Amino acid sequence: LVHHQAFRNIPFLFEPLASRIIDSSNGVEKESTCIWSTASALAVCVIFGVDIIRVHHLKEMAQVIKVADAIRIQQNKKNIL
């Protein structure tokens, strides 16, 4: 939806707080490891242009956002995405 013509000027919010749903799909059971599933979902959303992101673990997720955004910028320069 982020890239759909009809939604160009509407900001998108992503909230990967349903960690149990994400983690159940990859077999993770410990809540302490949920951060990796959240980070993965967050990185994909940043790369595809989500405007607003709500997360826990701010320090760790800020690092994920910086890396994912750097990848997004490089990909946009190369017109790969």
C-alpha cells in the first residue's frame, strides 16, 4: 500500500508489537528473543517506506532503523527497489 498511487500522500504507521504472532511463525518461544523478530519486521518496513513506526526497545530499534534507512537510501539511488 505504501507505493500505491491512491495512497501517495497518506503517512503509514507500522507497529510491530504483535511479537507473539511474528515469533510463533518462526518457532521462537522466549519473550526475550522477540526483539529479533521485531527488528526484522521493522527493517522491512523502513526499506519499503513506512513513515511512522512505534516500537519498544528504542535504543536497539534506533540502530535497526539507521541501518535499514541507509540501505533504503542506497537502493533508491540505484533505483533497485
